[in-house]
Amino acid sequence: MSSGARRDRERLVVIGGDAAGMSAASQARRMKDPEELEIVAFERGHFSSYSACGIPYWVGGAVSDPEQLIARSPDEHRARGIDLRMRTEVTELDVDGGRVRARDLESGEESWTSYDKLVIATGATPVRPPLPGIELPGVHGVQTLDDGQALIDSLERAGGRRAVVVGAGYIGVEMAEALINHGFEVTVVNRGEEPMSTLDADMGRKVRTAMEGLGITMANGTDVTAVLAGEDGRARAVRAGDREFPADVVVLGIGVRPETTLARAAGLPLGVSGGLLTDLGMRVRGHRNIWAGGDCVEVLNLVSGQQQHVALGTHANKHGQVIGANAGGGYATFPGVVGTAVSKVCDLEIARTGLREKDALRAGMRFHAVTIESTSRAGYYPGASPMTVKMLAEVRTGKLLGVQIVGREGAAKRVDVAAVALTAGMTVEQMTALDLGYAPPFSPVWDPVLVAARKAAAAVRAHHV
């Protein structure tokens, strides 16, 4: 069966029915009506347009129903003139022939669909190191709603209440808290010196203290070497070094990698992390009518000037908007990112933007790093809580390079001020004059970010004396 017959209208094919793919499809539909542009989208899972970032909160019980994580259902997309085909996996991409082969996962039927324009939004896949036992039942990666449901099912039928999380990045930390909330005893095995390798170790240490305060057992500086099976054939323990950690459920929080199997087989250009390389319009480099976005691409870091893989729904939705505008005949660009991210452990808020110390060193930059302690509100106002801000500034110019914040309520979103300053290319001296909002319930007279900027600016001036 083939759907490659001659057509009177253009066809846009979208591979992937989540944030980037369906944002692109929806924006393209706004640009052109169905008489001008046919849109066919393929999604291999059971859900479309959902928030993968919300999965830990669903697992932990803060979100009661996965439907709450769905922004737009397949039927809603279809009602807007998008032919969204669920449970259909694209298995081959024929770039020269301008067509894709897809398999219906329910019936097994395969067919080719031709395209005039193509969007690749295949997302990312959880990292599964090639370790003995990594594919055992009871070992879960968490990237899609289907993954989340499988984990919840596994938690419900687990014979005990012990969980091991492998990795202590954003996914690992959030899943550890979710499992605690689900009533499990949790051990986190982490190869790094401290959790949250997206922070410098001195800031990550504060996260470890908070995790241990929740009752989470931290095993830092150790590599997992195997997942061990019990008599029932399911995971029963994780081996790390010379230690074994009992586990009724194992969750992989090592991170994700771009899912570019199709793109690689088709010979499309990939970067060092394996993500697709695109231009400012999100076109795949060297291909005029192929776009890519979301977790399967690499993006430009505006601070370091280097390409990197950043798997965040915020970027995926922006990519989709840009792709849809361009595929629909308009013009839009995605300039890059500064690397902003926030998370939490219980009531501890964690934020970063820009470069860590090792990022700056890797980029060949000389910098001053300063750290300050402040409070979320005026010290005399009820509810004021401590906050630590770390800031990096370039030695010669004083240009802001990065900010990390760890604190309680009101800490994390302060990083947005730094993200704007980074995007604007501001110096720390310029930041000290920012006219930020002030009232005792919201901030000290000198906002913590500005206190850090003052200290960084002083370090820069002292260097030039």
C-alpha cells in the first residue's frame, strides 16, 4: 500500500506527536488551510502533545491523572485538520524519494507516505548503558507517558518497597523524590561527586543535603556495574562497585540521548552528541524541505558558542513554532539557548543558567566565580529563607557567564533575571543597576542576584587595578 500518488496540494509529514512535532503541525495549519497543505503526523505511542516534565509528579501522586498532562488530544488535533496517526511508527526515511515508511503497531500493516516537506521530531530516549541485567523487568527509563504508566504499574505490583535510582541529574533527583512520595525506600547511585552535575559540586552538595534530609540514601562516586535478577526473573538489586543495593524497582535517571536512528540511517547530519544539526530556521543542514526540532536536535549555546543537546519542553515548543511558520510559508528563527533550567527536591529549589566552571574552562574562558548568601525576602519579614547564589563573570570584560541558585521558596525563578542578562550580553557591572521589583515580602532591598552581581563586579574591577 502506498500514499505517494500525484497530489494537487502540498503534504507536510511530521514524525513525532509530542511537543515539537505537534507544535510544528499546529503552526503550519494556522499558516495554511487544508486545501493548500495536507498535514500527516505519525506517533508511535498512545498519547500526543503531553508534558513529559510532569511524569515525576504523576508518579509521586501530585498529579492524579495522566490526562492532566495532555495539552491536546489526538481528536483535538484531527478536528483542526491534522491527520494524526497514533500507534504508528516510522521505520524508514527515504530522503531521495521524499517518502517515509510507517508500520501500524496494532495491525502490523506497513505503508509508504510521500512528502513535500518533512518534520523530524523523534525526541530522545533514556540512556541505557550496556550492563548485565539492564533489560530486566522492573528496570524503567522514564521519557514518555507510556514509560510513566509502565513504572506506576511496576510500583503497584512490586513485591517490596525498595527502589534504586541510577543517576542524579534532573530526572534522577525528581524521580527519587517521586518514589519517596510513593512510599518507597530510595537509594540513588551516582557516579558523580555530588548530585546534579548541571551544577558545580559546591552547589550540588546543598542538593545532596536536602535529599538526605528526605530520607534518600546517596551513594556518590560509584558506577553501576550490573542489575541482578531474582528468582522471579525481575530486578532484585543493583551492583555498584563492591556493594549491592536491594531493589524491587530500578529507575534509570542517567539522562537521555537524541533519538536519531532514522536520521542516521538516512545520512542526515548529526553533531557530537548525536543530535540533528539545523540552521537558524530549524532546517536540517543541507536539506531545504526537512526540518527538525525538540529533543532530537542540537542547539547553539549563546554563551559558549558551542553546540549542545538540551532536552527541554520549552525549547521543543519554540522549535515547533519556528518550524511550523517556515513550513507554512512564513519566516522565523531560533537563535539558541543560554542553558536555563530549574528543578526542586521537596521544598529546595534549584536553578542554573549559562556556564558552570567546567563549561567555561572547556570553552577557554578565564573567569571570576563568586558565591553569596542572602534571603528570599527582607530578613525581618516572616517566611524569609536562606538562598545561595553563585555567579561567573569573564575576567577581562566582566561579561556575565553563568548563575546557579539553590534555596527555598522564591529562589528558582530568580534565575530568569540572569537568563535575560545572558541573552542580552550584559556585564555584571550593568546588572548591578537593574531596576528589579522590591518590597519586603518579595526581596531584600538588594535582590540576591544583584548582590552576587555586585560581588562579581568588584572582583572584575580588582583584577584591572
